[in-house]
Amino acid sequence: MSAPKLVNVVCSGLAWELKYIRNARDLSLEVVCQQLRWQQSKLSRMENGIQHISDADLASLLVIYKVNGDERRQLLRLAQRQDAPGYWDLDPPLTTAPFKRMELEATSIVDAQTILIPGLAQTADYAYALMKAGSVSPEEAARRVEARMERKDILDKGKPPNFDMILDEMALRRPVGGRAVMAGQLRALLELAERPNVRLWVLPVERGWSVAFDYGFYLFNFGRSKSVVFLENKETCIYLEDETRIEIFRRHAGKLGQTALNPAESMNFVATMRKEYERE
């Protein structure tokens, strides 16, 4: 049995971006490759993250795609980091192509959160309230909320990923948007947790401290590739691909699951809190 290939997040993100841009320009593989005098298989391998993308090849593609300014600089930056496992990204974390690619291709996702409801479980009202609290303009907030809602499509595809949500109790008690918004959010969370591929694990306050649940993280697993851990804060994020580091988070996730209420108990816990929000 062959060893799993290393998922290089930078290469994957660059490949995703190039394919997205080509499709947005309504250009076929055939048309682009004719202009560059390439075999179609070459561009196909690039777009699927199989072939390294040289600076020269990238520059040629960006001329055809008419990509300039900041977008061009960002893509060139990704190209320069293709061989670096794990990297810092200073762009807004959840809009980056690597994250989208991970989410789309993962066979299982662990999303552990200490203060907020996981993005894939958020309602539009909850997400908008978060944007408003962050002083995001109404127009930009609407765009970001729409993008966040579109992310949920991965849970409706033919073979959706297994999705484990690990939540600290405080993420449920923060009244984001007010009591009515939170009541709707917890209702949606319960509906999501009823799916056969989704599990909810809640750590009550009295349990969370004992397992050092003091930061959030994502753990992406793939069918034939190695796992990736994603960490973020307000200004930056990091993707970890080193197996030793990933194993630390895998063990941590397992410990959190052992300490948390089991899925049935967690749903009862959330249902009780939902009723509390609905009383007023």
C-alpha cells in the first residue's frame, strides 16, 4: 500500500485559486493551453495540486487571466511558499482558498470552539450579529454571511464529511445577537446534530478546565492524504501539516471528547438552554 501524499496547503490553495479564476473568466482548459502551447494535462495537474507551479508558468497564466494588483501579488506569494509545510497567512482566515479547499475535500472535520458556534453550524442572524459586533460594514457583512452560508453546502453533498463539533459551554451562553437570535441558533444547532454524520460534544464549565480547553482549532482528515490542523485568531492563521504536531491535536480532540457530555447528553443540554433563551 502506497504512503499517503502530503497535503501541501499552499500548493492546494494556489491550485484552487487558479481553477476558480479560469472558470470565472469562462475559459476552457483547451483555450488556455492553446494560447500557451501546453498540453491540457499540464494545466489539469496544476489545478488539481499534483504538479508544482513555477513562477514563469504562473506569470503566463496571470497574463491570460488578466490578474493584476493585490490578487496577483497574493498568488505569487503562494507560489513562493509551495514547498513550505505549514505557513502563516495574513489574509482574513476563513476566506482563504486553502481553507475552502480543505473543507471541500475533507472526509471528516473536527471543529473545537471555546467562545463561538462553529461556522458550519451558524445561522445567518448569528453570523450577521458577529459581523456587526466587529464593526464590519453592512454591505461587507452581507457578503461574508452569504459566503458562510454557502459553506454549509458541503454537509448536503452526496458523501458529506463526518463532522464533530466540540463546544465549551460558554460558546452556548454568549447571547450573540440577543436572546431571540440565540434561541434560533441553538435550534439550528440541534437540527444539525440530528444528522447521522454529525456529532455534538459539549463541555460544561466544570469539566472544560480539566482538559485545558482554552483555544479553538480545526482538524481536517482526508481519505488518501495526511491531516491538516488550522488555527486562527483575529489577524492571522496557520496551517499545520507536520504529523508530530497534528498528533498532538488529535490526542487533544480525543481527550476533549472523553471529557465532554456524550452526543445524546449534549443535545439535551443544548435543548435545555434553548428553552431558557425562548422564555423571554
